[in-house]
Amino acid sequence: MDFSLSPPIEAMRKRVRDYVNDRLIPLESDPASYDHHENIAHGLLQEIRKETRAMGIWALQSPKARGGGGLKMAEQAVLYEEMNRSIFGPVSFNCSAPDDGNMRVLAQVATSAQQDRWLQPIIDGRINSSFVMTEPMDEDGAGCGSDPSLTNTEATRTNTGWVVRGRKWFITGAETATHFILIARTSPDTRKGLSAFMFHRDTPGWRIVRRIPIMGPEEHGGHCEIAFDGLEIPDEDRLMEVGDGLKLTQIRLGPARLTHCMRWTGLARRSIEIAQDYVQKRRSFGGRLIDHESVQTLIGQAGMEIQIGRLLTMNAAWALDQGSFARKEVSMAKVVVADALHKAADTALQLLGARGYSKDTVIEWIYRYARQARLVDGASEVHRMVLANTMMREGVDFFSWNAAPHG
């Protein structure tokens, strides 16, 4: 595993870093840069996106033939991290969730005709998309979240396609999305009972019940509760084969979790950068804050945890690039990076004191955002359970090295 950067990727990393420093970070201190949900305002975003596309750093997860960057996962990791040193970064380069994961999975599993219709407008930045899987708890206490097998929303076959009835919630980006990937039950089979479909926001038979208020700042389109009461989907808009819905979620969610880790590492680094700048200038009790051993300990610990997380992220990205599903590698990165982000934001807020708790810096924004990291795309406890089960199944091979081929 060699994580050294090729000259083209290093050059691109520097261009992203300069753009983030010179263009995006200054926007964060201007209240006019934000919409009502604490994300970058739509008009400003369109202006920024014209600039990033002109730079040739755009939709890095997508095929070059369709206008994307066509980068490997390990290459994306470097650039996503640099992007998210600004809270406005990933969306400015068309590398933010949920579009990021949706573009990747559609490029992998959709037919050419489906990609022309459903994928290309997302890559072009003309529309946003949403992934519709999570469901509220039913009367028996079950609900599709980390366990997709508990899906209750049903797609019933008709002469021409499918009719969908059910309810979903915490669907990221739904309020502004145009294209949706829907996971619904098509049979009671525990492994092959789910199927995946595409639908357009103008199709009748579904509605947004509410935009769910959350603790932190929101992605564009929020997190919505959705009701389906007769949505009709033609069979040509089914993704993969009937019964492949669980397979599609597995293809999508592993890399999507890892791209979260890439972006979160950038936010964690930014938090510590802000804290370092402050403690080197702030004087108290006869010296600078950085001169106090207790402050050095906080900074050092946070920095170490960030580096551990980014190495786990790169290891998982490398494994994905080798063709592995990298399930245990992604789970490790997801748990460690989520904790590292929260630790970095909390450390920065503590060291900045009242300034960190105020809106004078982005630390309080990052702090509120960071709390979701241990929940989204599988709670940390679920990933630890996955790791424990993998250890039991693999035994000593859980810690095996990747051996180079002979010859």
C-alpha cells in the first residue's frame, strides 16, 4: 500500500487547497453566503460551481466520458479532504452527499439508457438527487435504518410496472431533489425481497409530509418524511434485477460511508487549524495558551486521532480500488473518523472558549454537524458489531496482510 500521490493528483490537491483558502473560506464569515438552513445560498452556489467546472475539478467520482473526474477512491480521498476544509467545499465541486453516492452507484449498475436519463443531469449539476431507504418505526417497533431487511414500503407489480405504497423518513435532500433512487419491498424473501427503482419528482403518487427539523446545519433539501400512496413506476425504471435492492444498497453504501470519512477528515483538520491559530495568539496567565502543557495535550491528541482516521480511510479506499468490498476496512474508518471529527470540533470549541461557542467562527457549525457522524450511514455501534462478527468469522485471518503476488 503506497499512499504517495502522483504528480497530477498532487497538483490538483494544491489547486483545490488554494481555491478553498482563497475563495470558499472567506465566504463563510459573510451572513449573505447562507440560506435559511445554514448551507451555502443557491445563487452563490451556482456561481461557485461555474468556477470549479472551469477549473476541471468536478464530479470526481463520475466517469470521464460523462464529464466527471474518473478518479480512483484513494485519489478522491485526498481531494475530498482538501475540499471539506471549508463547510462549503464538497457541494461546490459536485462531490457532496447524497449526489456523490448516487452518481457512483448509477455509473456502476444503471444501463446506458438509464444513465443518459437519470445520471447525466446529476453529473452536469442541473439537478439534485436523493436516496430513499430509511423508514420510521412501525407498530411492532421495526424500522428500516441500519437494517434494510426491515423495509415495509411495498412495490406491487402491475401489467406495466410497479405501484408503491409506504412511508420513508430522514431522506436527505428530498425537498430539492429531482431524481430519486427508491428501495422498496417486492417480496417477503429475506435476501431477495427488495428492489431498486428510479422516479422523478413530478410523478404523482407521493408527497413530502414534512421537512424534519434537526440539531445541526442541513444539506440542501433537508431531511424529509415522505409518503407513497400509489406512485406508479414503469418497469424500465427499475435498477438491476428484481430482488437486487439489497445488493444495490451494499454497492452504494460502502463507498458512500467512506467518502463521508474523507470529507469529515477535512472538517476535523480545519477545526484544529482554527484552534492552533487561536492558541498561538491568545495570551493568558503569563504566556500564550499553546505554551501550557494541557493545551498541547489536547491539540496533540486530536491531531493523532485525525491521522489515525485518515490512514484507515486511505487503507479502505485502497482496498476498494483493488476490487474488494472492504466491509471491515470501511467500518473501521467510519467509527474512528466519526469520533475524530467530534473530538477535533470539541477540542477546538473548548480551546476557543466563548468565541468557539459563538458564531464568530465556524466551529459551532462544525460541532453541531459533527454529532451526526456517529449516526448516519450506520451507527458506530452497528459497525462495531459488524467488526466483531467479522473477527469471529475470519479468526486470525482478520489481521492478515496483503501479500504481493509472486513473480
